Amino acid sequence: MKRVFLIAGCMLITACVENLIHITVLPTGEYSIKYNSVGNKEDLENRDFLHPENINGIKWSSKIITRNIENDFLPDSLNWEKETIITEPISGKISFTNNESLVYDIDVNRSGYFFWESYRFTANINSLAIDDKYPSIVQFLDIEADSLSWIAPAKQYIIKTSLEEYEDKVNLNTIFTEKINNQINSYFEYAIDRRLIEKFDKDSSIILKDALKPIASTLPNNFFKDMTILIDAYEKDFKRDTALMNDYFQFNINLPGVVRSNNANSISDDVLVWSFDFDDIAKDEFKMYANSIRINKFRLQLILVISMVGFLGILWNQKIKKK
């Protein structure tokens, strides 16, 4: 049902992406990965969810194409697909740790025994920690909410947090700090009361300059330059988080043998499926796991045959002794 709402939502917003990650685990314990992202071309190329790139000796092949699919529900601007495939199977753990993008890891382990092999898949999608970063607005940080209700306090949070960091570095006079904070508060109150959304539809560093324009001549030298460096770090994080509001993710896993335990959302034709979106990772990690076992039928049958032959041999010897 979520995919239905996602597609419907894509009709109303310009940046919406459905990300499908398919992992196939081989009997050797190695695994291959394929990424398919469908949606707006510009959003496919941004950094909120990066497809893997060649690094640490692991090679990937990637392409972006227009899908030749007629869909009465989706505009042409959303009919793009990016596909990335690993060129050779890998083993063990792979981590994606670029903080500008979604941070996660994938791990596959194989344990070999005489009669069977066991396989374990785990993956962990890091929390965006929205409640820690924006504690006062977490209840508003929703793509369906009134945009002014969360963009304004989010921008104010970025500016205020950056200002606190700046104060610690330069030891601003308390009275002067209060003067800056009062000016910022007045600016936000005025814009919110008059619902001037255009005041916040820009980078936080620009908003700061606009808010402090009346007292700009009294500010320390390089104030805006130093503040922009601090603000941009928070702004980059905020842009990633808000961009992920429009993304949907689905992991599909094929494991050898019979699946014994898992926390998948569903299983279809032996494919384990996990799906999640912004709400699932805004405040918590999203963890996936599955275990399977693959019986070595040949060895098991061979042992049974040997055991049977041995048993029959014992019976035959006993029969001969009785004669």
C-alpha cells in the first residue's frame, strides 16, 4: 500500500524516488548487489541517497536512462531510472559512511559444516536522529505537514545552534549575544506571523544576513563569513534529511537454502522483502536480518548409503559366523 501512496505523492511533488536494492547471495557466501532508483532525474543525481561508486577495489557499473513505460499517473519528469550493478560478487561486510548521504551497511556471512552451510544476512540503516538534531520540531518534520510549520523552526534551529558554536569560539559579550538573538527572534516572528514562506526558502546563511541587516554594521569582523562555515555544515545535513522525506526504499534478498528466521516485511517466491521510508529512520535505526540453511544432500545421502552398507555388512558377517 505504501507504494501506491508513494506514486500518488510523486504526482504532487517534484523530487520523489523509489529505491530498490536487490541482493543475491551465492552458495559460496559471496553476494551481488543491484540498485534501481526510479523518479525525478535531478533527485536521482543528488546526494541524499548515493548509489555506490568505485572505491576500495570494488567496482560498480552505473547508468541513467529514460524508462519506455507509458504511465497515465506519472509525469515524464518522474520516469527516469538509475541502475547500478556491482561488477563482481563480493563477500563480507560493506559499509556506506558518507555523511552527506544515507549511512548504512550490509553484511553476509557463510558458515560451512560437513552436512550443511548456514548463511546470515544483516543490514543496518542508520537513524537520521531527527529528534536529537531538531527536538523542538520533530513532530512537524513531515512532508505532508504545512511547510512553514517545520521549515521556519528548522532554519531557526540551524542558525541558533551555529551561533552558540560561534559564541564558544570567540567569547561574545553576553549583552551583544542577546541583541543578536533578539534580532533573529523578531525576524522569524514577523515572517511567521505574516506567513512569508519565501523568507525561509533559501540557505540559512542568507536568512541570517537578512535578519541581521539592521545591525550588520555593529557585528564583529568576518562575522558572516565565520558563521556561514558553521551554518553550511548544519544546512547540508538538513538538506539531506528533508530530501529523504520523498524517498522510499525496498531491500530484496535471495538467500541459498531454506530461510529459518528473519524480520522481513514479507516473503514472495523465496525473496525476502524489507521496505521503509523517512518515518522509519527519522528517529530510529532500521535493522534487517535473515538466516538460512542449505543441506548438502549429496554428503548426507552418501553417509546414509555408507551407513546402510556398513549395517548390512555387519548383519552379513553375523550370519556367516552363525553358519
